[in-house]
Amino acid sequence: MLLVDIPVILIFIIVNSMHKFTCCKVAQWPSNGILLLIYIALMKKIFSLLLLQFLLSSFSFCQTKTTTNTKSETLNGHLAWIMQGNIYEVNVRQYTEEGTLNAFAKHLDRLQEMGVQTVWFMRINPISKVDRKGSLGSYYAVSDYTALNPEFGTIADFKQVVQSIHKKGMKVIIDWVPNHTGADHRWLTEQPDFFVKDSTGKAAMAVDGADTRQLNYKNPVMQDSMIAAMKYWVSNTDIDGFRCDVAWNVPASFWRKCIPPFKNMKSIFMLAEGDSAYLTESGFDAVYPWHMFKMMEKVAKGERPAFGLDSIKRENDMMYPANTIQMYFTSNHNENSWNNADYRTFPGPVHEPFAVFTQTMANSVPLIYGGQEEPVLRALKNRTDASCFRVFAVSFLLFR
């Protein structure tokens, strides 16, 4: 990751300085035209800045790195391999016509050529059948933490895919749902005290629906069982980390208990779905930039000026510990499914400057949601949609 951090207000200075080269003044351009000009101007201005910054940061990086890939190799307090990295999110069900891991594996050469550094598999555990939503069920309703969804293949298939990814020099993280289980998870009968109870004494439904049950983090045995399940995937499949769903609703005390043992096992990367400062203070390497993303949407719509992004950056600098990593994006599975991102939230040429923005911010790791490179210009519904993007264009992505 190039550590480039250009205040957004500078972009407008550049744009205004270039108006003599255009056929009309910037103020006369429609909002989409302004954003396109921002992108063009930024590319011209950023080249010289990138070159200087790249030389300086590369020198510093080379001085910091060791010659071996050890678990203690760090840069600015984080794993060195993620600091020059990116994340590519894979929805196995929707990625190929077969919807299997083996079918996905055929795309690894293409992803390597694109420059993908870390592959994030969306939830790969079996899906509960009790109170199932839609015909396929929700990934959030996990029925077994230490098993693979049979729709995707076998554990042996997953291990082989992980090995293939590693051989190509890439890393693997998987989605993890620690806040709740599905409605027929075996813990419901084997360990009923693992769950929060409702007024009738039954396991309470989680906030996101009837197909899930809320786990009780006041129970230390449940905590230990959750950690053991996570360790299973690290020790048995050799993954490199977790993206933790609804991490903000799990107590900090659990994360402080959970994360250190993983870091002692290998160079584990921990990504939290959440933007609370306590998450990084509790051991997570990266968080979501939700405040910034919402401001990006407002700027794209013309509701706020571009320097609104600067104001959010200043807030982040004050809120988070130094060198906190944020995962920037223009779309992910939730935003695509529920809010039509990014083909409607950042349509057409509007997308270009924000794509650059997400890929060049300091202390960030950019996310590409599988299919954006095609692009797929529709929402993929996680619970009912098994459609895939069958033909991939040869793409150039601004990965670092």
C-alpha cells in the first residue's frame, strides 16, 4: 500500500488551476463532469507525488523488512504483508455457475495477474435450515462453526484452494460470525447456556432476524468454545486471518482474550466489521470506514462538497490510535445487496475518482468486491440469488 494522503481540498485547487485548459470554467460543469475532471487532474498531480512518496516509502519499507517471512515481521505496528496489500471479497455461491470452491480455483491465475493480494471468502460454514430465509438461506445463520458448507465442496477442497492461493503468493482470510448462530446450531441442544434467553426462556433471536440466535458472551465456556472453533481453521486449514461480522456487538474483553493467541500462532490478520475505536484497541488490525463511506456517498450525489471527506479524515485521526488501518471500498456484499452499490451509488464516471480515493488513502487497505472488475451492474441477493458472472473481462485494477 502506497502511503499517500492528499487532502481532498487539494484536488479542487488543482481543478481550478486547470480551467484555462478546458473549454469552460469548472463552475459551469455538471456535478458528474466535475468529478471526472477531479479524477483526470488528480492522476496528473498524483503521479509526481506518488513517485516521490513511493521512493521514500519503499526505502523505509526495505529498511524495516527482514529477509525472511516470519510472524514478527511488522511495519508501522501491523503485519508487513497487509501494509502493501489489498483485499478481494469472494462470494463462492455467486462466483461461478457451479458455485463451488473448485470452480472458483480456476480463477486464481486471473486474480494473481490482477494483483490481488488477500482473498476474503465470505461465510463458508453450513447454513441452518430451521427458520431459513429464502430458498438458499442466509450466510449469517451458521449451523456448525467447524464444518464447511457442503454446497461449496469438502474441507479437503478448501485446504487445496488455500494451498493454491499461498503458492501464488497470496493470503486467505475467512468470514466469521461470532455474534450469533443459526437456529439449529448444535450448541442450542448441547450447550443451551451459551445463548441469551428471551422472556419465555428460549434462546433469543439476534437483532438481524428469526433465523439466528444470540450468543451469551457472559458465559466463559462459550467464549472458550468460540476461540477453539476459530483456532480449528487456523491450525487445520492454514488460513491467514478473519473478517469478523458484527464485531462491534461482541465485548472488548472477548477480543482481548481471543486475538493474542492467534497472533502467537502465525501472522494472523484481524478485520473487524465495525468502526469503533475499541476494536483496534482490542487487537484488530483493521476496521471499516463507515463514516467516510457515508460521506463519499453524499459527495457523489452532490449533497456535500469534496472537502467533507477531509473533515471525516480529521475525525478519524482524533478517534483512532495512530496507524489504524481502515478498509476502504466503493462496494461490498452488504452495500451491493441492499443499497445497489456501487453501480448506482457511484454511477458511471462518478466512480472513477472514488476508486482512486479508496486505493490511495494513507493507512488503508482497499477492497474489491468480486465482480466489480466485470462489472456486475445489479444487486446480488445473498439469500435468494445463485446467479454468477460468467464472463470476466481482462481488467486493470489500481491495486498496489
